[in-house]
Amino acid sequence: MDFILPLLPSPIQSFYRTYYAPYTNYLHPFLKRSYLLAQSTFFNTVYPILYPVYALVSSRLDYETNSSNRSRSTDTTAPLLSLVIALLVLYVSVWSLNFLRRRLFALISTVVNLVFYAAILIFGIYVYNRGIEGTVSDITLALEFMGSLEKQGQKKGQRMAGQKSYEAQKKGYGYTGSTLGAGRQRYR
């Protein structure tokens, strides 16, 4: 890392010197373990799927390399193998991402449905306990309360906007006077 560090931007250099370099004795075992666990996961899950392709292609490579009459097809076998493996990995990754996307949307729709039906159930229990007339009066009271809060908010917002406008003019931010023309505006 020491030969790459001078080539990196200064924030990354300072991050490396501040957070990574002093704690390398603690981070290296963790990073090594993470790397080995990733390899273990690869060899347990992906390698058994790819091994038949590898075995077939490598046996073909061994056969063609050991034969005395090599053709031009041996030159394209290795890139063909890497292309096949890359396409296979791409297909598996897209398939798994599609699966995760479907599971996530199913989970989200389940939660939304659960909340919706729970709200309907709670509202039904409330109406049953309170009665229709009591529920209508409670809803009317809540709407009137919300309307009064909205009016208070508008009044308070207008008052605060007037105060901020006054402070801006008093401190000299922006222009003062009329807004009818550029000649009448005075900047400080």
C-alpha cells in the first residue's frame, strides 16, 4: 500500500493513516477471515456448479495440448472458457438479484397489506365501541382541530417570514426599497 498511497487523493491518504494504518494488527485478521470465508462460500456454492464446465473444457485443453497436430482452435479455447464462465456467472447473478427483488416486493406488499387491514380492523372496533354518531362527532372534532392548527400555522409562518424579511433588510442582505425596477434597488 505504501507505493500506491502517494498516488491517492489526500483525503484517502489521511483516512488510511488515521484509521487503517494504526489498527492493521486488528484489521488484518478480520480481513483475512472475511476473504477466506468468501472463498469458502464460493467453493461451497458456485464451484460445484461450475466444476463440470471446467472439467470438460480443461480435459479438452489437455487433449489438444498434448496432441502433436495442434490446430488454431486451441488458441480460442481459453478465452471461450472464460467467456462461458463469465456468462454463467452473469446469468446466476441476474437470476439471484431477480429472486431477491421479488422477495423484497412480496415482503413490502405483505407489510402494507397487514398495516392496511389492521387499520380497518381497529377503525371497525372503534366504530363498534363508540357508535356511529359518536364516531362522526369525533371525526368532526378532529377535523376542526386540524383546521385550527392549520390556521395557527399560517399565522405563525407569516409572522416569522415578516421577522426574517425585517432582519434581512436590517442587516443589509439583498435589496431595500421598491421592487419595481433595478434602478431603485440598492445593494450594500
